[in-house]
Amino acid sequence: MYHHIGKSPKESKFPSLWVSNLLFERQLGEFWSMDWPSITLGEFVAASCSVCRGVIISFDDAYQSVFTRALPLLNRFRMRAILFVVAGYIGKTNEWDRPLGEPAHKLMTEEEIKEWIASGQEIGSHTFSHPHLPLLSSKELKKEIEDSKKYLEDTFSVPIRHFSFPYGQYTKQCLDIVEQAGYESACQIGEGVNLPGENPFALKRLTARRPKRNLRTFLHMLLPFRHTA
């Protein structure tokens, strides 16, 4: 799970969510050289109980730096990724972070998202306004989960099959509404590796942060799972 690609501004309240161009390029290069293919969420879900070996690359919020810096590298390494878009903020900035003192960062425009899709990449929903879902009523939850899906499908003429929980927060009701809305999977923030048979509506992710997150540390995280594979 990535957010920003580039150098963290000095005034950022969340510098760990920035991954430099060089580090991102190194990570993609290591996966490519070790023959760890980038797979889609759909491919993982379809594999169900069978072994599906690969890396799912995801970006939350749809920051413009993903378009300008990550997309060229993804294309160079022929790797696929999914961009979780905040439907109500396309072409705007991260207003949900402003109360916390985070500076404004540009989000991808409609045209940039269309180019992202045209290059072979995928998009999913990250709600309509990036709220704390457990604090919402049933009606508000449906707007954020269902309406964002319809809006993205109408805007970009592609099926929206996957969802990402803002802040990684969800409840049983959230999971039920996501499934009822017709999504095939949903991603949280809980760190870990997804094994065959995982609940597709509470998939774990490894947070790509500014500290080193290269193949060596990734393989170290896999150690507890090696005997179960």
C-alpha cells in the first residue's frame, strides 16, 4: 500500500507515507528481478483456495504524484497496480487531512485517471469523501460505499470491483454493505500476507513507508509463512 511517491515536504505531518522515486523504483526492480509478478486483486480473489503467488500493488487516495512519478515506473517494469480513488475529490486536494494540519496535496484529475486506466492500470473506490466509516449511519455508509462505486463507473466506464477502507477502519456493517454493493474485495491496513482462503473483504496489506521496505525486509516478513505454504 502506497500513498505518495516523491520526497516528503518538510511541513508534512505524515512523512512516513512518502516513498521516494528511487526507493519505489528499487522495490519494483527487485520484484521484477526475483520473478514476483504483479497480480490484480481480481486474480487473487479468483484463485480462492489455490496458491496465487505475486504482489498486489495499491495506491490509496489517488495523489497526483502517483500519476507523474509512479506510472512511468510501473509501465517500464510492466507491472500493474490499483488506484483507490476518493470519488468526490477527483482533481481537488486532500481536504480530509486539513483539520490535522497536513498541507494540501494535489489529487489526480479525471483526465489523468483516464490515462492511468488506458495504460492498463486499474481503479477502485476509496469512498466518496474519505470519512471514518465506523462513525457513520447506515444511510451515510451506503452513500460512501455504493454511490462512490456508481459515480466512478459512470465517469470512467469501467467496472469498480474493489474497495479500500479509509484509515483502515471498518465494522461488520461496513463489510456487509461493501459485499452487498457488488464489490469483489476490500482492503484494510492490517499488515500481513494474504494466504489462500483469506476473507476477500478484509485483505491485509504491507504499508510501504519511507523507512526501508525492500525485498530483504519483505522476505523477512514472509518467514513465519514459509512453513505453511
